[in-house]
Amino acid sequence: MHWLSLTVFLPMIGVPILLFSKVSDRTARLIGMFFALATFGVSLGILANFNSGDSGFQLIEDFAWVKQLNLRYILGIDGVSLWMVMLSTFIMPIAILASWKVEKKVRYYMAAMLFLETAMIGSFLSLDLLLFFIFFEGMLFPMYLIVGEWGGERRVYAAVKFFLYTMAGSALLLVSILFLYFHAGDVTGQNTFDVRILTTVPVAAATAKWLFLAFFLAFAVKVPLFPLHTWLPDAHTEAPTAGSVILAAILLKIGAYGLIRFNLPMFPEASHHFADFVQILALIGIVYGAIVALIQPDLKRLIAYSSVSHLGFVVLGIFAFTYQGMSGGVMQMVNHGLSTGGLFLCIGMLYERTHTRKLDEMGGLAKTMPMLSGVFLVVVLSSLGLPGLNNFIGEFLVVIGSFAANHVYGAIAATGALLAAIYLLWPFQRVFYGPLNQAHAHHPDMNKREWAYMTPILVSLLVVGLVPNLLLNKINPTTDKIVDQMQSSVQPSPANASGGTP
């Protein structure tokens, strides 16, 4: 059974149904939820058929697309992409349920969400560079529509800024992909976009550095890495709740995923050459994002800047080239998706009731919404890395792995974890404790629908925090193989000469 293709294109089946049949808004919501839940169910088949001990690509689907040009449709999955796919299919039904009260152009909204899901999953599974680029660009249009059509007052500005930033990086990415296609033909006699082949095709050192930078720029915008992050706060602030959830939980991870999947294996020497540069940018993002989050008056912008900080940990772990750092970076991609997605869901619930995200306009809300305050606290504690919840193990592995590679980098990263406690707990206190703003004295607490989409998030935070090996056992074989390949491309250092992730 073609599990990967079925998972990629199942959501797409719902798109023409929604676009070309004049169903009611209620039916459109049910169609969107049906296809999102069905996709999650099918993705469980991928998980069931995944071999945890295999470090390579699995469930490969390889078909000729355009024979004359050797264009192929190639999908495959490994320990890095597995949990990105599972996160995508897990979050989408939650995002759709959180969108249940959307009243404007519901059919088109649900179609955009399902189209976006296909593009995201396809990006994580493509082993052909051209196919990856098609899916990668395919995410732009539906996300642009979600922000620009269903967002806040400055939605058009935020959507255009998001589109332009991403397109600028994508232009360089396409040129580099085409160069590699023709270069493979010069070296092997056969033009190809197959990533598995391209990783074995030698590239001159100077050329590899330029190609690395082109790929890096495209993915750094998506992460986003400092100083290419300025589109993110605007996009998050203006996006509807589900848009912010998808953006934070999944879209940002495609940038980090691209660095692991393409930059490291195709340009290993260039990756080592630029490692300090990338790690310094990641460290700046960790500290800068945390400090700027501290002074934000708007809850959504605060969490947006916290994402800049948290994704800095991911990139730092990846470019430490240690077993712990790489596994921690991948683990943190999943953890950030769960915890930050949960934070945006909680903020959406607050906004539906108070119609504000300004910290100075709230206060004492725990008196009227004790359940929401409790749920918000659990997600906040998860995001700041409390032991026993999901973020702790990811950040811990990144800090340990970074410290093993460079003591100074590891120490600076640790300060980011400390700052997270301040910029998350302080606004929580301002929102839920202190004097009650009488304008918000009669708001209802969480309803059944909100419990329905928050409960899976809360359970995931706890399960991953208490049993992290559920994820790490499938992540480690692949990440350890990547680190071995990176270390074999240069003289291995004593700090990384032995041992894997526990």
C-alpha cells in the first residue's frame, strides 16, 4: 500500500469538493474535519510500518514522472521526517476544530487548510528536489490567503510581507536546484533531482559554499533565523488562531528540516565551514528573541518572538554536529510545535472572550476562567522547559550537545532557557492574577469544543515529557547517521569521537 502518497494527497481530495459544490457552512466544516481526521488515521499506518532500527529512508515510492528529463516522483521517510509528518496530521484536525466559529467564506477557508496540509506533508516526504520545491512553494498561496483573507486589521500587509520574504529565498533555491540537476549530468552522465544521488555527487569547494548559502537563505527565512525573522511577528499577530497554530507548529519547522535534509548531506564541508556563523546567528536569535518577548504588550507578538528564541535552539543543535545536539534539535521541532501551538490556541480562547490581546487590558481572569488559566499554565510550563513536560528533554539535549562542541555556545544557550521562564511566567501572572478588570468579569470558562482540541495537546505534552524515548527511539538512528557522516567529512574532534544519544 502506498502509505506516503495516500497521506500526502488524501486532504487534496477534499479541496475540489469544497470549492465546486455549494455546501452549507456546517457541511464545509464537517468535510474539512473528515479529511483532516482521515489523514491522521492514514498517517498512523506510516507509523505502524516504520522500522525504528533502520536509519535510512523507508516506504520509498519512486516513479518516473517525465522520462525524457529524468524527472521522478520520489517519496520516502526516515526518523527525522516521521515525526514532522505525524505532527502535521495531528495538528490539522485540532486547528480546524479551533476554527469552527469562522463565518466568512467557510468553504474556501477549509479548502485552503486542506491544500496547505498536502503541501506541508509533501515537503517533509519528498526525496526529489524539484518535487520538494513544488510542495515548498505550494504552501505559500494557501497560507497567504489564510492570513490575508481571514486575519486581523493589518492582514494584507502581514500576508504580503510573508509572501515576499519567502519568495525571495525561494528564487535562489530554485536556481541552486537547477544547477545541481545539470551538474549531476556533467558528473554522472544523467541529470537528476534525486537527493539520494545528489548527496554522492562531488561539488567543487567554492561552488558548494555558494550553493550552501543559497539553500541556507531559503530555509533561514522559513525558520526564521535572525535577522530574517521580521515577517514572523506580523504574520502571527494578524493570522487567525488556526493560522498561527499551523504557522508555529509546522511551517517554521520546514526551514529547520530543509537544513537537515539538504544542506548537511549535500554540502558537508561547506556546512562545517559556516557552522560557527550559523550557530552565532542562532544564539543571537535565542537571546534577542527572549529579550524582545519580554517587552511585548501584545500576547501574540510575545509568543511570536518566543518562537524566534525557541527555533534558535533547534538550529544551534543541528549545527553543533553532536549526537545529542542533532537529536535534541529534531526533538525540539516536535516539542515547539506542540507547546507553541497550544499557546496560540489558549490566546485564541482569551481573544474570543475579551476581544483584546493587550496585557494591560487584562488581569485577574483566573477568577472567572479557572479552567482556562490552569490549561494555559500547563502549556506555559511546557514551553519554558519544566522537567516532566515535553520541552525539557529537547532543550536539555541541545544545551548538552552544544556545550560538548563549544562551552561558550552551550552556556549562552542555557541563558535562553532562563529568560524563557521570565517572559512566559510574567505575562501569565499579568493576565490571570492581580485585580480583575471588571470589563471581563462575566466571561465563560472553557466549553466542550475547546476541551476537545486542548485535551490531545495536554496529553501529548505530558506523554512526550515523561516518555521521550517514544520519539527518540525512532529519531536517533537517523540523526546519529547524519552526525557520523558530518564527522567523517572532516577530522573528528575528541568531543564527538564516540557515543550516541542515550
